[in-house]
Amino acid sequence: TKVCVMPREHWVQYHTPEVMGYGIDECFAPPRPSKKGKNTKKKGQPANPAREYSLLTNKYFGLVDPRGDVAWVIGVTDEPASPVYLGWWFLIKDIRASVDEDFEYELVGNIGGAPSRLLVISDRPWFRILQGLTGNFDFGLTRITHRRVVRGLCEAAHDAGCPLPPQLL
């Protein structure tokens, strides 16, 4: 297998139905009609899933510029005791103000990948390390520098059919 090189940094965001209002399995579903009959975009859902990936965060970056870094979104479904799944990854192209009042920022990019079916990652040997690095996902968007975890995420993306581009492998 190919080893994933770290282009700059890798960041992980954990998606939960308690915060977002829906599970990771619904992120790329068509918008639901609102009570007023208009289609509404789900919180954190890409505006155009075919061309833009995104995530919402309150993480203040200060002097750190994450543009060009890889963002990973993982999370659970709305089912009790859901395993953790790989949601999507993307190269961060820009940081913009969030239109969602619960979040300060939206990280966006148009180079990325999302599996056509959910892939469980909580059973992978490196997952416990990821939990430790993220404070069991309590830290919000977290920079991941542990090579075994980054390699594991890259392998999971490959296994899910949404590998990173060759220049990142």
C-alpha cells in the first residue's frame, strides 16, 4: 500500500446528530423541503455536493493558515450506538464566515472525496489513537500530526473509493 504524505497538515472534524441535527449518512442527501415548501440546505452540507466540500467550525486559527491542508469529516448516524464512519475529505481552499449562527467559520474546498457508501472506521486499529488526539472528539476541529492516524485515514478513503489525489500519496 502507498503511504500518505502530509502535504501540510491534516485536520479532523467529528459530525454528530446532536450538534448538526442529522447523521453523517444524511450529509449528501438532497435538501429537505422546509415547512414553507422551499428546499433547505442542512447545516454543514455542501452547497453543491458535486463541486464543493465543507465543514463548519468555531475553531479560531490565529496565525495558522489551513488553506492547502486536508480536512477530514468523520461522524455517526442518528442510530443509537452508531459506529464512526468516514464522511468525506477535502483540500481546504478557503475559510469564510459561516451563515449558520451556531458556527463562526466554514472551511470549503472543491477538491475532495466522499464515499458512495459509508465506511466504518471505528473498528480500525489506529482509531483509538485518533480518539486520544481529539479528546474523544471533544476538542472540535483538531490538527492530526500522528502519521499512523493520517495513514489510516488515507487508507480508509482508498478503501471507500474516494482516495486522495496521487500527488498526496
